[in-house]
Amino acid sequence: MKRLVISILICLFQIHCLHAEKGLWLPKLDTLHWYEIKELGFNLSMDELYSEDKPSLKDVVVRFGNGCSGVVVSERGLIMTNHHCALRYVENISTKEHDYLSEGYWAEGKREVPIDGLSVKFLQRMIDVTDSLHTDAFLTIPDKEIKHRIQEIEGQYTDKKNGYEANIVSLYSGNKYYLYQYQVFQDVRLVGIPPFSLGKWGKDKDNWMWARHTADFAIFRIYAGEDNLPASYSSDNIPYKPQRYAPISLNQLKEGDFTFVLGYPGATDQYKNSDVLSNLVHISYPEQIDLMKKYLTILDTYMIKDKTFELNNTSAYGSISNVMKRFQGFIAGIERTKKVELSRSTLFEYIAYLRNDLMLKICYDEYRKTYYYEDENVTSALGKLRCETCKDRMLCAETA
């Protein structure tokens, strides 16, 4: 039987060779993909993958720091994440006397080092709040009102006593809004990290690629109060007892093993239209790559000369280099797959399809205002029409 392997790869771009589908899948909502992964070999139930009522795999994968992914691997709150995700936090506790960046650190027989400002978030629930941030016609409310409305809704799901916080994010170019409620643990301590020479061996030569030839991992532990709830740092805190954890398998992987990636990619480029993609590939990203190369050259010059400067800028260097490599891979991937041309062709097919269905033309008339054709058939006599007949409310808009 094929085994389920939970990888802690940070972003889905890293598994392009595994024929990943769609790029962004929200387990609770996009049930269409559920049948696809079952056919590929996923042998758990939907509730075991995502449930808000009982422990599931969503309680195993955490949001580490400002956006990286991590996985809980023990019943005593041990978590693993990527080496580059840990850099900025390990940098904060490194000095010339205790250079955890260059030398690495292992807490065997020593203390687990607390890190101020590092937190780990467990997703509790996600709620579609699109209707609360749109008018009756499904149009987004004015910008001056939306910030206040978002803060109001987030406040309803915030409970500082028990460590709960809420965050509303927009997806699909603002057509959908989701509220994510997290339980946030702020006492997180370093357990182990390889030396920089291993964790970033070859710098970013094989970053965003498979296979990876670096010791790209770091180990931390979550601590909680005696009630197992989030608590500020205290020597009295105890290791957190998770609802569920993912034990590390020592079995050898083999060809055909099923791989399923959970994590926090944060955003998706899958719905960007051809004009946006063309701008990114030919103008925006090349300009940014050129600037980043120049900035990294400047950092290199000073990091070689000054150890303190190096300690204070290692994570910044790694972050910029990481983004630059991603942009370079993005350009290469779009050009290799001819995605701009494909996206433009799909758009024209879409427009042609609308021309043959008057009701759909009215429902999606917002796109007429944006793209490439004139609507000769829809007249003012139709007046205002709500798109209640459209099944896909994500794209509906009231039109005159």
C-alpha cells in the first residue's frame, strides 16, 4: 500500500516535478480536488485531513513565524521547519561569543534557547466572510469602510486570554474573503539547527528545486502554561501537548510513494491574467532581479569585512536571495510552459463563450469593462440586474 508522506516543503512550487494540480487548494472548501487525491492514493478521510471539531492533519501543520510552515513531530511540542525560515530568529540570539548561525546549535544536555518575537500559530477554523464585505450586489464595499469592517469581524473571533487571534485575507484578486482563526503560542525555543555551511550549502543553487542537497531544517519546541494554553515566556512553562502530531518515518522512500504537501504558500498566481503575467515576466520581475543582484553584491562586500555586520544581515541576505531565485524560476516556468500565450487564448475562448449566452454576458459584465470586447447587445433597457442566476458568485457583479 502506498504510504502517506507529509513533507514540510514550504511552498508548492517545490513539487512541480510531482505534477501538482492547481497551485492553491483550500482543503475545507475545494472539495472537487478531494476525489482527485483519493484516486492518486490518499487513504485518509476528509475529516482526518481537515476538521474543526476533532484533531486532524490541520493541527499538525503550523504557521511558523511570519509565514513559513512547520510540522509538529512529537507529543512534547517538537516542531520542524526549514533552515531558511529559522535564520532571522537564530540571528537575533547569535553573538560573536555564541554564533549559532555559523556553528549551529544542539540542545542535548543544554538549555533550549527562548527566542523573543517568535510565535507558532495553529489554525482553528476558516470562515467565508465575503458576504459581510460586499454589498447586496456582490461588489466590494468602499476602501474607507472595508478596514473598519474587517477589524470589527476579526474582533469577534479574538480571545487574548486563550491565545486566539483572527486574520481576514482576500483571495482570487479580492473576489473572496476568508477569516482564519489561529491559536498563537509565543514561547517557542530553539532545540537544534545545523551549521550555516550545511543549512545553506551552495547558497541558493538548488533552492526552489528538487532534489535539495542541503541540511534544510531546524528544530524548535513549543511551550505552554500548566493548562496547555498559550503563555508568555516563563521558566515554569512546560512543553506543549498537541492534539495530534506527525511521527517521523524511518522507512525508505520508494518510487510511486504518494506525497501530499500541506503548508502555507500564502498566495497564488494561478488566476493572474495574461497581461499581468506578461508584465511580471518581461518588466517587473527582471527589474527587481537586477536590483536584488546589486543589493546582494553590496551586502557581500561588507559581510566579508565585518563579522558583526554579517551576523546582523545573514537572514536579510538569505531572504532577498530566496525571493530572487523564486522570481527567476517563475520567469523560466512561464516561458517554458508558454503560459502567457495559453492564458490569452483561454481569455478569448471565454469571451467567445459569453457572446453566445446573453445572461452570462450580463452576469460577468464586469469583465467586459476590463478586457477586449464591446458588448453591443446589452442595452440600458435591461436596467440593473443582480447575478442571482450565476452559480459562481465569485465573479458576479451588478451591472447597469
